[in-house]
Amino acid sequence: MRQRLSSEPDRYRGRRRVPTPPRSRYAAVVTTAFVGAGVVALGAGALPDAKAVSPSALADLEKAAATSEDLSARAADAETERASRTDEREDGLASTLAAAPEVWRLPLEEYHFTSPYGMKWNKLHAGIDLAAVEGTPYNAVHAGTVTKAGWYGGYGYCVIVQHPDGTESIYGHSSKLLVSEGQEVKAGDPLGLVGNTGHSYGSHLHLELHVNGKPTDPIPYLRDRGVDIQLQVDDLYGDVPVS
């Protein structure tokens, strides 16, 4: 080996020389690489190919999927049947409550209170006026028998219902009547459509109550029975649909 002259620069000055690994380490690295490749190959071979799945396994999977769909359909049918039974029970309850003699209802669902009971134009305004769009259905405030269904002078087309205690409710200025004389009605049953017939100055329902044959202010009378005309508050059965 040639001896380095003192005038030649030292190429390794300031550097660490990495020792060359022995040949045994090269062998270990190469062996590890081959083993890893083999493991990967074995893992890939272990994954089942879709074409290699047996027909019986596919049939089992399809059967399980069909069973799941069938159970879901049965659950949906059962839920529909329960909802139907609930509706039937509610309808039956509503019919029973509406037929009960103590039930009183608002005559309209939406209206504007425009005129109270009292003196008006130097004479008694014997009822209250509820403005609503012409053609709006109005309903019986209480169960009873229709004793009048037709033209009634200044009331225009009118319905009168006599209740079991002898009280009468009068509905005036209708555009159309939906009941006939002698018909039995329940609280909440439709009687006619709001109109502007007779001595009327705009589409509205005129409602009167006669107790013992005399006109009575409907507001306090109905309020005592759980119905507030001015606040449009129905009685405790007011939110139960009538069948």
C-alpha cells in the first residue's frame, strides 16, 4: 500500500467512516426480504376469490338476505295495523264523547268575533256575530234535533237545533244548509255553510241561544260549559276529532 504523503490532504479528516457490514448481514437481509414476500403471497392466496365461493354458501347468503327483508316487511305491516287500531279507538272515543249530552263545541274553527249580544241600532241584537269566509262550514254547538232548516225571515237560511234540556241554538245567514228538519245531530256535526243571506251586512254566522224560550247571551252561557267564543277556546273535548 502506498504511504500517504504529508502534503496530500486527508480525505477522511472530520468524517466518520461507516464500517462495511459483514457478508453474514447481507445474507440475513436478503433472507428476510424473501420470507416477507412469501408471507404476502400466502396472505393474498388465503383471500377467497369470488369465483371460488361455493354455490351453497352463496345460497345461504341469499336466503339470509331474503329472511331479513321478510322480517322488515312484517314489522312494517304490524306497525300499520297498530296505527289503524289506534285510529279506530280514537274515532270510537270521539263519537262517544260527541254524543254525550254534556259536550259543547265551538260552532266554527276559524272566525273573527265582530258583534256581541246586546242593544244594537236601538233594538236587541239577540245573538253574536262571527265573521268567516263565505262557504265555511259551521257546526252544532250541542247535540239535539233539527227543528228548523230553511228560510227564516231576517235570519235568511237558518238552522234551529233543540237540545235535550229544551235550550235552542239558532244559526242564521247561511249560504247553504246541510241538514233537514227532524234530523238528529251531535256536537260538532256540520249544519250548513256561512253566508250573507237575510238581513246581513257581510259574510258571517249569527248565533243565538234561547234558554226557557228567551234569548240569552251565548258568551257566558257557553263559557260555563267550557267554551269561550271570544277567545276561540273549545271545551276539553274540542281537540278530539268527531267521526
